[in-house]
Amino acid sequence: MIVRSLGFWLCGVSTAFAQINHSLETDVQLELRGYTEDALLDAQEDYRAAVAMNPEWYMDWNGAQHSVTANAFARVDSADSERNHIDLRELHWQGVFDAWEVRVGISRVFWGRTELLHLVDTINQDDALENIDGEDKLGQPMLRLNYVYDTGGSTRLYVLPYFRERRFAGEGGRLRAPVPIDAKAVYESGAGQHHVDWAIRHQGWSGGLDYGIAWFSGTQRDPKFVPDEVRVDPGATALAVNSTSAGLIQQIALNSMGLLSPASGELVSLKAFYGQMDQLSIDAQYTSGSWLWKLEALWRDEYNRHAAGSNPAIIGRHRYSAATAGLEYSFYGVFDSASDIGVLVEYLWDERGLNGGSGFQDDVFLAARWAANDAWDSALLAGLVFDREVNSQFFSLEYSRRLSGQSKVSLEARVFHRISDEDHSFYPIRFDDYIQLEYNWYL
Amino acid sequence: MKPRLSKRILLLLLVLFSPFGFAQYESLSATEKGLAIAREADRRDEGWQDSSATMIMVLRNRHGQESSRQMRSKSLEVADDGDKSLIIFDEPRDVRGTALLTFSRKVGDDDQWLYLPALKRVKRIASSNKSGPFMGSEFAYEDISSQEVEKYRYTFLRDEKLNDVDCFVIERDPVDKDSGYSRQVVWLDKAEYRVQKVDYYDRKQSHLKTLTFYDYQQYLDKHWRANRLEMLNHQTLKSTSLNFQNYVFASGLDERDFNQSGLARMR
């Protein structure tokens, strides 16, 4: 509910502009998840129940020229204490001055076009504790200057003075690396978390084409991993973990690089390493009739020198490209009803290869989206990802419908099928198929 | 002085003749007359500049169960192309903050962007889905989009009284092949050229829906807007009423208020 009130403390301002709008809205979410297969490790739980709260407070004044937004997220989880977490998603002031927009504080930003992998979406760190789809993000402190052209395009400059580390599931959690990841990360930059990153992005449109081009310079958001603790076992020659890369969708835990463990020892824990990078990215969508054509591509120049010594699979200076491209076609009013069916195909490529990065190096994503267009907004999304190189398969099913004006229910199922042991991104989580029921209540 | 005088006389003649039997339409064919009426209705509403309003929709199924929607809409008049509009959703709560920006085109597909607040994502969407339901209601996207003269071919059908009001009855056939309708029959009152009723016929030529306009109110001494629209689907017996509140005209909105780069800050 938006409460409107006259701000008596703004007496100096003309009364037409003295109106202050503010609102407080809270989403409460209940989540029940069951894993359908026995866990890889004894400590991992088969069920979890969780509650989350997400209040957002907003206020604007001077005819919305100035606004302040605060958004917090808190989660309590029965199975994984690491997943009991709080994050300040947003806390920023924004001012609009003709064509200029200035934003200072913690915020979230989205870049990109494709549906499965948000390849060029760089600014915010993933909230990997929330979901594996890379769509939940941690708040990022920033100064953002945005110049908006009359044509609808805009140029944005971001200054990012503080880095948010990814957080990883704890012992009881599933969808994680088989060894714990130490809370203390290491950095390429001597400034660590205080390295000032920056980015510039221009976006616009012309006819059916929407496009964006961006440059990012600073700390890599995706961690790499180096050994933290190694238990020396003189007799052992076999390696407990001879390769760790688990990039499920947006790297649940480990990403990249066959991490070779020391010759005669067992890897007890890992440490996250954040290198530096310069990145050029483009993203585009062409819309024509019922067709959407989508593209994201990036060229990266990574600096990982401080990690290259402790994990030989990490390349000290690494230049590579990656891309994802696809299309979406919609059939309207199918089966003589109001329903729509959208069909999506996307191809994902990464120059680093099978175990070099995201795990999506030669993968195809096929999906169908059904929207009933009924009063409850019922919708179903069924998807399949398969790796053309090693034939690992991933299935996903999402259904949601509104229950009332204040509530909604969703069902989500994910299945990892025929995961090849060569596929280090998915192999550690091959037993983590799950089904989840979620209830959202909007206060 | 002379040309000015003759102009006055011309104007006087027009004023004298037009209220009596709409002399200007006399010599026209049914097609020409239909188009002339549509143009006149459009001309009479020109110059509204921009408008904003709160929209409340009540959806009813055949058992009378109701659910409601609440939105805020802003529109900008564009002289030589279709108008621009922005709809911000407030209810139901799961879609609160979602915003739909439309640059309508007189010919061809509109340009549409959707802002999804949970992802902070602005997404260009296919606008070819003209016949799809808007928010699960009985209003299709094409029913609530900007009604440009060029979107239809017209035929004058007859003069008729509707609830004791003298009306023109015209047929309009959508030009767009993606339209869900084969034709629409429209009643406009002769006094102010306001749409009073529309009968929609689906692609199979059967009577699909009827839209009735209630409580017309005049703004800026010129622009008529109905406060209530009732859409009844004869085939499913579902209905939707659409109520407009807090209409404001010419408040100084400009292109910058209808910009997809700024969608994320629309509240």
C-alpha cells in the first residue's frame, strides 16, 4: 500500500512538490525441498525446509526526482546453517537531473538477453545460496551515473568500491563441492575486497534491435579454487579429489580448472580465489513478429598470477571468449484457448572447454514455456540442457500459479541425468536431483 | 481582410450545416463515410498531450467469482505516429512493480518492453500477440492498445438509437492479420463521437464479446473518457469491468517518461 502524506518538514519546497510517497512491502517465502537420491556425502541432508523474508521500503519526493530504496533479504534453513543468511540487496539514493541519473549506494543491475546463462551479467555477485540459476544476486555497493538519450538509449558508468564474495553451501547442504570451502578468500589484487572496479555500458535500440556493449575492469565475480588445507598421507597415492570444477549453472561451488591435489595428500578444504579481469561484452536481441533472436558474447583478459602456482590448471594470464546465442518463437492462442506456447533454443560456447569455466562449453538448451493467460497466471517451463561433448543432461521443470491477490505457489524440479565423470562441473552434484514447493505470501 | 471574411463564411456554413443531418457525409459511399466518422472521432480528441489514470479491473468467471487487478497508466500523444503508453502494475502483488512500455505504431507491430522487478531486467517482448488476454482478463492487448484510425478499414452501416442516444453504427475490420477479430461493430454517439458500444466478432465470424462504455466525463473541456468499461465474453460468459480513476490530462509528461532506459525507476 502506498501511503501518501504531505511532508511538513519540506515547507520550503513548493507545495506541489512537497508530496512524499513511501511504501513498505514484504514478501514472505516458505520453501520445502526434497532430494530424490541419496547424497554423495553422509553430512548432506535429504530434506530441507526454509523461510525467507524480503522487505522493501521505498520513498520518493520532489515529484520522484529523488528516491531512496532499501531492500533486505533474510533466510533461515533447516538443513544448512550456512544458508541462514542476511543480505542488504539494496540501499541507495537516486536523483534524476534532466537526462542524468545518479545512484549512490547498494544496488542490483542486470545486463543481458539470453535465458539459461546470464553470461554478460557482471556487476553483482551471485547469491549462490539461494538458487543455482544465477538469478539471485547479492547487493553491490556502487556509484552509477546514467545518461539517458532522447532516443531511448543510455550510457552508464559504474564505480564499484567494494567486492562481494560468493558464499557457499555448508556441510549439510547439497549442490555443492565435495570438500568445504574456507570462508577466507584470496585475491589477485593487493587491495583485496577494496579494489575499485569500474564498468561502462552503452545500450540502445533501433527498430527491432536492442543492444548493449559493456567494458568491465576489476575483480572477477566467478571464483577459482586453490587448495586450502591438505592432509598429508604418506601412503596414499590416489587422489581424493583430483579435479574440482562444479560450475552448475552459475558455479555452485567450484568452477574451472582441474585442481590437482598434491602428490601424496588428501585435499581437506579449498579456498576461493578472485582474479582480476578486463572484459568486453556485447548483448543483443532482434525482435520480429513472434521471433526473438538473442546473443551474448564476451572477450576476457584474466589475471590470475597469484593462483597459478597453487593450482596448475589456473592460467596466470588467460585470454578467451565465450558466447551464448539463441532464439525464441511464440505460438499464440494454441489448442483453441487463450494459452501461449513459447519455444526456446540456445547454444552455449566457451573457449576454455569442458572443465575450463562455466561447464557450458558446447551445450544446447531446449525449452518450452506454456502460459495459460488465465486469471491465476498459470505457467509452466520445461527445459533440457545437454552437453554435446560428454552428453551430460540436465532437466528442469517449473510451474507457478497465483493463489490470490497476495499469494502464489511454485513447484520446481531439477534432474541431473547421465552425468559423465569427465564433466567436472556437474559430476559432484550428480545425486542432487530435487523437487521443491514454494509458497510466496505478499504483505 | 477579404480572405479572412471568406473563411468566416465557410466556417459559418460548416457550423450551420453540420448539426443538421451531417451534410458533410451525404455524398460519401459507405466506406468513405465510415472512415470519415472514424477520422472525425479521432480529430475531436486530438491535443490531449498526455494523460494518466488509475485502472482497476475486476475479472468475473461464469460462477461470479471475482479477482481484481490494479494498474496505473500513463500515455503520451504522438502527432505523426502511434501514442506511447506505460502501464505499471500494483495488484495482484506477485506482479507488483512490473511495467509495460508500448510505442504503438499506426501500421505494423508495436514496440514493447517489459520491466521485471525481481530480476531488474528490461526485456523487449514480441508484440504480435494482439489477441492474447491482458492480465487474464476479457480484454485482449489489442482492445486496450492505442486506437489509431489506420488500424482498421471502415464501413458505415446505419444510423441507430442506442439507449435513446442517436448513434452512427460503423463496422471496422482490423488491418493486422494477427488480430483476433474478423470485424468489430461500433456505436458512436452523433453528438460527441464517443464510442458507446463495440461488438467483437472472432475469426470464425461468431459474436465473441461486447464492450459497453459508461459514465463519460469531459476533461479540459474537450476530451471525453468513459469511467467504466464492461467487457462481456458471450462464449465463456466471463466478464471484466475496467474502471478508470484519477484521470489527469496535460500534466507535462514528455518522451523521457516513456523511455525503456528509465523503466527500472518507474514506480
